[in-house]
Amino acid sequence: MPFLDAIRLALQTIWVQKLKSFFTLLGVMIGVTFLIAVVSIVGGMSRYMSDELVGKIMAINSFEVRQRPNINIGDNSEEHQRELRRRPRIEEADVAPIVAALEPDIRYAAVGIGSLNAESKYQLKPKATRVFTVTPDYFDIKRMAPVKGRLFSPQEYEHGSNVIVIGQDVAKYYFNGLEPLGRELIVKGLPYTVVGVMETQGSAFGQSFDQFIVAPHTSPLNRLVNPHGLINSIIIQVPGQRSMVSTMENVREVMRIRHHLRPNQKDNFELQTSDSALEFWNKIKSYLVIAGVALPAIGLVVGAIVIMNIMLVAVAERTREIGIRKALGAKRRDIMSQFLVESATLSTLGAALGVATGFAFAKVISMLSPLPAAVELWSVLVGISIGAGVGVIAGVYPASRASRLDPITALRQE
Amino acid sequence: MSYETVEAPLGMTAERQAVVAEAGQAPGKDWVIVTRGIKREYDMGGEVVRALRGVDLAIMRNEYVAIMGPSGSGKSTLMNTIGCLDTPNAGEYWLNGQQVSTMTDDALARVRNKEIGFVFQTFNLLPRATALHNVELPLVYAGVSSDERKRRAREALTRVNLEDRMDHRPNELSGGQRQRVAIARALVNNPSILLADEPTGNLDSSTSEEIMRVFETLADQGQTVIMVTHEPDIAAHARRVVVLRDGVIASDDRKSSFVEKLGILAPTLK
């Protein structure tokens, strides 16, 4: 019998007994639902991790020289934390030797970060605000641009003028509806003039990235943020055509010499890339994917057993039909493929419904939680083909029993 | 296929040739069925039932034959064997020049599909399929394309005057109409023989007559018809009557002589 005829026949048979068919394919449907939902949620989390979280903290094509990682999703043991705290800080004095080792087209920015209380004439209640002091290329590397006003001029960098640019939350809090440009924020008694308001940076895990003040590294703020010539990090952005790895090795070399490390000693500084920040997440993700595949697999096994049983019942119920078909010239192969196609169609329908409900499930979760669920095409294809495969496997035994029925006995069946 | 062409490929023994020659009294006619010494035994829970004990039967193309016999005479087994639903334990069965008795299941299925049109007592139509689809079924297994199938199925249904009932399901048809659908299904693949098993067993007498008239017409048009029945008045429509008893042929008569004997046989057949 041609394949299309077999599928049409299977669909007819399934449609005639809608409710029974639905319960039969329920197991496969639930299995595939969970497969799609888990894969979508893990995929969504993954995208969230790399795009939103790490992407917002780390600039593109860049790495940071740091005392310790600022994104630490991995080893949180007390011992490890102690080791991190014992490391020497990065110093302003480190910048020049590192820059000397870089190719001339590689950009860098030295960054100091601190938390300071600021106030304004319009908002007397001080609030702890993150203050960054940066070298000129910082905004370029981080791809930050002002929505209002401007960035710092070279002269302001050179003279350490009392100018700042602020994030949207800061603008809202301290100037409360007023035009912030040209107005002043007061930090530790000194006024700083706002020259720019940056575009919004968004948020991750409910934490806003718009609550910041940026000042030139020569600003008086630098002494408050980075006392004793210490800085937080040096961001190094490697142009696409240059090797990030070899640049990192050069920088590592400089830092090891400056920290007087012997060859057998481990680095006591961090070269953080977005990959290294995501490393631990990727490890968790692989476990989640395994779990997300193993659990639905149980559902699929149950689904397969249900389908097999129902198909065995169908073969018993339709013995006479099988006898008629055989008398009219159906070969074993014809009967076999009729029942195989029927169980595969049933199961594939279940898988298709499962894909749909899995989608819906993922959508609901992404609506109710901050996790964006991203449905991936491969999971749909895998889900559907698993459905078809389960149907074929579950159908083999009933179909071969049907195909081996003796036509005379089958015809005699009431 | 003439007797002469049948002879060589069959590799018949001299004895066989004698049987065939005896049966082939009308030269130039084709042999559709030739059986020799067919035996069929069943093992029914340790007890061996010998349903056929050596049946020699030769049927020519265009014959209209009734096979009769009391229950237990082996006529159903003979019918199943002729219909290639069953194979004999011993003996040979040649259908249209093909040695059927040693064929595999799939080869038998192909023979059933191409050479035999079944008409059953209980119609055996697929209940959920329309008349048209039921008639299409043998063509599906013959690998005929969908359009061609529909065309030929319509043609066959028209032949049995059911052109206005094509889209009805069996439960929307009367008994006689169902049996005519079954006849159309049997004819749709142009089989060598039309094999009917008690075709009027589930029908009232007027509908029976209607079905017998269909058979009559088909036989007149040259269709070979073999019909198993235990009703003498139904068998009387046939032009040759083979009577089985205890697994062997008890008598084999052409119409002229059979009609005379009918009166004598009738009591035992009932």
C-alpha cells in the first residue's frame, strides 16, 4: 500500500475514535511537552545569561584584568573566596606596562569602582551610588552613549575637571523631573557638574544597571573611589581580526612579572572573558539538558507502552478486517505497515500536540517569571522525530502480530 | 492459456495428463483450476481431522460450478484451498498454470489479489469504508494509482447497478446491495475466478434470486464462477455441480445430468 494511502487510512482510523486516540497519545504528548518546555527554559536562561547578564557586564571582544572575577557563578567555597581575597589588587601602576605590551590598535580602559553617597539640592536624602572613574576609551569599549548632553572632553580628562555623566536612575532620583544637565551632584562636599545622561542599560535579576555615576579617572572622585593608587580593572578590547588568546597571553606575562610569580605558581589575578564568566553556567546547563531529556524519556517510555497495548487491542478488535484485507491480497508487509503507520501517526500526533503545549508552557513561564523562554528549532525537530520513533517502536510487535494472522482464522472471527 | 501450453510448464505426469485430458472434453478451452490428490489435515487438539483426502478437480475457463456437500464434507477447506487462503498438506494445485501449493504467503497474497475474487456469506465489507472504498481495496494492494482505482471501482459498481450508492457505508445498504458491493469488489481486479462462499446464506429468497441473477449474467459474460453452497436450489443455477463427501468428490455432473439426479440427492444434502 502506498505510504500516503497508509497515512490517510491511519488518520481516518484515529479520527473515528477521537477520545480513545487522545488518551492513547497522552503519554507521548506529556513527554514531548516536558522536553520542549525544559529545553526552551534552559535555552532561555542560557540566552539570558550570555546576552543580558554577562553581556551587560562584559564588553564585546574584550577581557578584563582583575583581582578576582566579578561574575562568579562557580566555586563559592570559603577556601576559594579566601584565596581570591588574598590576591594583590590591581594598581594604577600596572596600566602602563600592560599598555606597553599591547599592539597599538588595541584599546583599553582603566576602571575604578566605588560606592559613595551623593546628594543634590533637590534630593537631600543621600543614597549609595556606584561611582566609576574611567580612562577615555571606556565609553567606546562599553558601547555606552549619552541620550542627553555629552561625554568628557580630552581637556576634562587631562585636568581632572569636576564633571560627571550619570545613569537614568540617578537622574531620576536626584533631579526628580528637572533637567539634570548643568546641575550639580554633591559627593563628600564637592560639587560635580552633570554633562551627560547615559542611555538606559537595562536590568538583570531585578537589579538595575542604570544607577551609576561616571567621572574621568583624573577627577577628585578618583581618590575616593581608588585610594592608594588601586583600581578595579583594566578592560582590554581586542579588534576582531586580532587574536584574543595571544593578547591575553601577553598581558598575563606582564602581570606575572609584576607580581613576581615563579613558573610553578598559579596566577594571582584574573583575566576575565565573557566565556570564562559563562563557563560554570555552561556546565550547569549541560546537566539541566541531560535532566531535561532524561525525565521526558520516562514519559515517552510510558507513552510507548500505552500505545503498544492499545495497538494490541486494536489488532484483536480488527482481526476480521485484517482477514478481509488479506483475502483481498494484502501481503504481510501491507498489514505490518498499516499498523506501524497507524501507531507512528498516533504517536507523531501526540508529539505535535506536545510541541504545542510545550510552547505554551514555556510562554506561560516566560510571562510569569523573568526567564525568557526561547523555543529552539532543534528541540521541535527532535520532539517530533522522537514521537515518530516511539510510535514505530511501540507498533512493531502489534503490527507483526497482525501481519502473521492466518487469513482463514481471521475471517472466521466475529 | 490452452491445454497444450499448460502441459509443458506444469511438468505433468502421464497420469495427470490423463485426468486433465478426461476433464478437458471441450478442446480449445483454458484450464483455470487443476488439482491433483489434494490432502488437507488439521491437528485439532491432538486429534487429526482429515478434511480433504485426495481431491482431483479440473475447472475450465468460463465454467459456472457449484461445490456442494453436507457440513464436514470438506467443502469449506476445498474452497479455502482454491481461494489460496490455505495450502494443501499433499497434492498439487495449479491455478491458471501456476503451481500454487508450494507458494509462500506473500506469493499467495499476490495470487489472491490478481486471480481470485471472493464473495462471502457475511459480505465481509469494511464497515467504516464507503462502498466505493471497499471496492477500491483490492486495487490498493495491486498498487494501482488513486485515480485509476476510483475509475475502475466506479465501473465495477456500475456493473452491479449500484452507481447511485457509491458513497454509502455498508450499514446504509440492504443485504442484497451489500452483496452486490462485495461482487463488485470481487470483480474489480478482473480475477480469473469468482469464488463465492454461500453467497445467499444471509439473504432472503427474493434477494437470493437477485444475486443469483447477477452470477448468471457474469457467467454468461464469460466469468468463471465457483460457488460453495449447501442449498440445492441455489446450486441448481450452476452449470456443473461437484458434490463432496468425507473429503473426496462423490459426484461431478454437468447440468443436464445433474438436474435429473437432483431429486435423488436433495434429501441427503439437507
